[in-house]
Amino acid sequence: MYTSRNHVLNCELYKLLEMKIDELHSTTRGDEDVEALRGENKDLREQLVFFKDARARAIYDVAKAEKIQGVCVQAQKKAESQLKSCQNMIHAKDKELTETLSELSRARDLLANLGCQGLLEYFAITQNAKYNIAKNFKSISWRGVMEFR
């Protein structure tokens, strides 16, 4: 009886020892898992920092692009306004030149009817000069054209 009781105690101790060994093995494996999780956690934190930085850069780039777009829109409006102003000025000067050329044509016809050959030759030179001025009106002042008239 003493042996069987001893045997039972030994079996119970053996089972307890096996449980403790299994527990230690599972704890050891758990530590390895914990270390692996810590490593993954560290990687995930690094990725999170990277993505936060990337997001911040993207927000900055979008703000910068919106600012540039606003400047471009303002410049486009200003350019359109200046273009319209230039078109109006060109139209007015073109009308003025057309009237001047019409007056020159009438004066030439009048001189031809009067038979003033010398004046007609002078007029031909003058009309050619005015035509060249009208052709290159950007480089000639309009006041000069009117004085030349």
C-alpha cells in the first residue's frame, strides 16, 4: 500500500511536472510570439510614421497646388482683360487709319481732277508712307501719324 500510494504521488508529481514543463514551453513560445509581435508592432509604427509624413507632404503639396492655381486664375483674368483692352485699342486705331486712308484717297482724286501733277506725285509719296505706317502701326506712335497727316 505504501508503494501504491507512492506510485500515485509519483504519477501526480509527474503529471504536475509535465504540466509545468508544458506551461514553460508555452510561455517560452509565448515570449517568442511576444517578441515577434513587438517586432511587427515596431514595423507597423514605422509604417504609421511614414504614412503620417506622406499624408502631411500630400496635404502641403495640395495646398501649394491650390495656391498656384489661384495665382494662375488671377493671371489668366488679368491677361484676358489686357487682351480685350488691346483688341479695343487696335480696333479704334484700325478705324482711324481706314478713315485717314479714305481721306487721302479723296484728296488724291481731287488733286487729279485739278491737274496738279507735282502735288499728285508728292501725295503718292505721302500716301505710301502713311500706308507703311498703317501696316507697321505697332512701332509708330499714332500722334505722329496724325501730325504727318
